Amino acid sequence: MLTRVYVLLAAYIIDRIIGDPRWLTHPVVYMGRVITWLEGKIRSRVQEEGLKRAGLLFPIVLVAGSFAVVWTLLALLYKVHPWLAWGVEAWLISTTIATKGLAEAGMDIYRLLRQEKIEDARHALSMVVGRDTAFLSDREVSRGAVETVAENIVDAIISPLFYAAIGGAPLAMAYRAANTLDSMVGYKNEKYHNLGWASARFDDVANYIPARLSALLLVFVSWILRLDWRRCAMIILRDARRHPSPNSGFTEAGVAGALGIQLGGTNYYQGIPSNRAKMGDELRPIVPKDIKKTVTIMHWVSFFFLLACLTGILLIESIYCI
């Protein structure tokens, strides 16, 4: 158990300093290839009426498979030398976390807006969101960046840390597989309505507890940063469930409340408008500086959650030893 403390701490530090270097192929890339291959096999062999049942194969194959592959790899490396296994485990966990990448994505957009390079800012936003960005105003670009950073606090940071603290790299990688499945086949459209339902529901269940822990930490961090922590709590309770996702609304609503801004509204996807429920009260317009504030909130939430995880592991270790 004590080893897990050092491994988890090392993984967090690796992500904060190195992130995901482009020269190194990310495990998610391999997961994506497996998902694409499996989808092709299913669609070539299963009729439309059987796709819903076949959709269960995605979490069974990819989530369970990711856990098994990583567990086996670490078991083999441990036989070579424990330090080798611990080092690889720390790196694997770091690939499931995206603190550095999320912060850089947000801050790149912030800097471009500050430099009044609106076209470049729109393009930078298009790299991290699915909505149309070609004609967005600087205010709408800022909203998109704030929403992206806030929403991903859960699935890019808190959830993988949560599962790494419980089950090390195997469970963290299994979570990342579930999240990748949701992003690739978990859409509620005609193409994936049947095939992707199990992946979408599995991801919802996996993020349920981490999302609510994130909400509690958001209120605490808002108090630490002298933001409006009372409004943060109020908006979470009032607006979080308005989000189409049962989990993402907690961090978006919390950020909206803490900053005194309103998130949500109309987005366009391939020219088609999509109206999303608004969260927060528009006490003032959204400005580029809100992106920077959201990144700061994200960093502090991740830091305090890491401390909570490490403390929890040590407490369990001490109880175990009594």
C-alpha cells in the first residue's frame, strides 16, 4: 500500500512536468484502434436488431482487456525487478491523467485571445471541442475553453486518480478505456444509439462518485482562492443536473458559480444548432481571463484530490497494520 503512495505521487509529477510527449504513442491510440477494429467486426456480423446486445462487447473486451494486459505486464516486470514495475506503473498512470495537457490547451487559447488573434484562438478551440468554431466571438471562444477545462476536471484528472488510488495502473487504465469508449461510440445518435449504449452507461457509472467528489473540492478550492464559494455550492445544487451528462454538470456548474458567469447555451455542430441548458447566473460577461481562472481552479482541485488520495491510502495502511 505504501508503494502505491509513491507510485501515485510520481505519476502526478510526471504528468505535471512531462505530460503526454508527442513522440511517444499514447495508450489511448491503441485503444482507439481496438475499438475501430471491434466495431468493424461487429457491424459485419451482427444485424441491426442485435447491435444493442453486441454493444456489451465493448466494455467487456476493452475495459476488462486493458485491466488484464496492464496487470499482466506489471506482474512480469515485477519478476524482473520491483523498481522496474513501479517505474512503469507510475508512467502508465501518468498517461491516464491530463493535468498538463488540459492546462496547456486552455492557456494557449487564453494567450491567443489576449493577443487578439481570434482566428488562431478559434482554431485552437476546435482542437479540443466538437462544436463549430469558425465564426465564434472572443466571448464564445472563452466560454468554450472554460467549459472544456471545467468538464474535463472529472474524466481527465479526478476519475483516473480515484481509480489509480484504489487499484493502481490496471484500474486506472481500465477507466481510461471506458472513457475512450464513451468518446468514440457513446454518442446518442442514430449510428451508435444501439451499439454504443453500454459504453455510454458504463462511463456514466464510472464517473458517478468522482464527479461528486469533484464538486465538493470545487467548493473548498473556491473558498481557498477567495472566489464565491457559496454561489459555487448553490449553482451546483441548482444547475448541475441540467447538463446532458449526469456527471459533467457538477464541475461546469461549480466553475460557473465560483466565477459568477453563465455557461451553456447554443452551440453549432456541422451547422446544426444544439441548445444546452444554461448553468450559473450571468453576473458579468465571460472574458478570456476566466479561462486562466478555470485552469487555476483545475490545478488546485487536482492537487487537493491527490492529497486526499494519498492520505486515504496511508490511513488504510495504518489500519491494516493495527
